[in-house]
Amino acid sequence: MLKLADAYCHLGDIESAHFYISQLNSPRLQNAEYFYISANINMASEQYRSAIKNYNLAIKHNINNPEVFINQGIAYGYLNKYQQAESAFNQARLHGYDENIIKNNLATLKIAQNKNQQAVDILSPVYLNDPKNKTIEFNLAIALIRTDHEIQAREILLTHYSQAETIQLLSALKSQKA
């Protein structure tokens, strides 16, 4: 049932995921993996407080998956608990999670807090090492626009988007800045 709940969660069928996870109500079946999958289902349902509670239980039960910290950080971010989010991302880093993903998530927190220059400082070296990563590229462009570096943002976006698409993106990003 746990595997079914996980599979349905990955497929986006959250109702079925909830159904199968709810069938596992015996305490002996509630292990680290159970709490991790429950937390992922909570995340998909935008129940961030419950997700954090379940991620913490997965950690308490010694889960061996650094992704738990990334997901926990994202949940904290949705609740505007930036310090806890940063701490969770750094735990993922200590557990060997992909450095570029962690830095992108840290920069996203900085953007959410309107600390755009810090986001630029975090993302610039990541972008230089991985210029094909569209997520990093787009977040860097957002931070650059917000720090009044539109020319640099345009150059970055033009590597993946047409002139017309880049103009549209810059316009949308500038309107968010205001």
C-alpha cells in the first residue's frame, strides 16, 4: 500500500495517494518511509505544516534520503519560514545532495525575501558552471532584473529564448518588480 500511495502521489493522483496511505494506520507500519511518503502527499495537497511534521518524523526515524531535507526546506519556504528553510537546505547539503539544486533553492529564498543581490551572488557561479539549467537561468534573470541589471538578464535569457520571448519575459519580470 505504501508503494501504491507513493506511485499515485508521483502520478499526481493525490486522492488515491491519500486513500492508500490512510490504510496503513498500524504503528508498526509507520516507519521513516511511511512518514516521508505521507509528507510528500501533504506537499502535493499544499498542507505544508503537516508535511513538515511528517518530514520531521521521517528524520526522527532515521530516513536515509537527503531529499527529505530539500522537500522540508521547500515546505518551510511556502510558509515564509526562511531561516528554517535555509537550515533544511543546508542539511541536504551536508547529506550530499546536489549542490546546484541547493544553491538554486537558497537563492529562491533570497528572492522571496527581496534580497536579490544575495541571490545573484549565489546563482552567478552556479550559472557559469551549468549555463544550460533553465531553472537557474530564470531565477538569475529574476534577481538581475530586480537589481536593475536588465542587460545581463537579457543576455542570459537570449541563450534559450527567442528575441520575442525574451522581450515578453523581461516585460513580465519587470512588471513583477514594480
